[in-house]
Amino acid sequence: MEQYLRVGVISSTHGLKGEVKVFPTTDDPERFRKLKKVYLDTGKDYMPLKVTGIKFFKNQVILKFQEFQDINEIEKYRGKDLLIDREQAVPLAENENFIVDLIDMDVYDEEEKRLGTLTDVLQTGANDVYVVETDEGKEILLPAIPSCILDVDVEAAKMIVRIPEGLL
């Protein structure tokens, strides 16, 4: 399991004093209000940043970090991920998982026949859709609903599914 979870991506700078606009990748952008520390994925390492200011603007979050006082200091990090330590994550409800924990999971049917590897999660609004790539290179799209997703074992990186009739 990944130690760090992405909560947003720096989309642009905001003003001249080092603030950034962040596109949230979390289900609950309000969670930014409680964040005191994030990690910036610089491409080489994870730089810890102290959050000193937060505002909301349209569908984005505007953050101010103690470490940056000027637009020129932060501008080079446009497009970079902001991460939190897994321990800072919002507690999950029963049968919920972080997407990062599902990617690359082996997927099996009810008879324990391997179907392929989960490669993506599409968030459609009604319910998520799991993209499973078969060993032959084909894609199976599975609705992430209880009647279809029977068991998810994050520790073993294994998922058991029931294929809806007519899907294959």
C-alpha cells in the first residue's frame, strides 16, 4: 500500500505572494480546511509544506504555504501533486477503499478464474466503474456495486467479482 495519498494537483499560481490554485482529487474538498501539512511531489522527493492559508474559489482550493513567499518560488511546481501521509486520510466507511490501493489488483471471478488486472477506476457519479485489463489486452468494465464486487482484499491485492449476465 502506498504511504502517501494524492489530495490535489497544483493547477496554477494565484497572485504574487506564493499562493497556488489546487484542483482537489479528494471526494471532500472541505478536508483541506483541516490540513496543516502536505507533501509536494517535486519529481525527485516529497517536500513537506506547512499550510498557512486556505480559500475556496469555484471548483478549486487556493493554498498558501509557509515555505513560499513569492510567485517565482512556486511557479515551477505547476502540475505537481500534493500528497498527505496515509495517517492523515479521512477514515473510510465499510467497503470503501482508496483508488490507489485498487490499481494493479488481480481480479478473479467467483470460480477463482483470473480475469485480469484492475488498471483504472472511472468515477461516473452514479457509481464507480472498474477497468480490468485481461491478459489478452482486452478491457472489462465492471460496475462497482455490491452485487458485482464480492470481495476486495487490499492486503492480498485481490478482488473477487461476479460478472453481470450479458457483460462478456
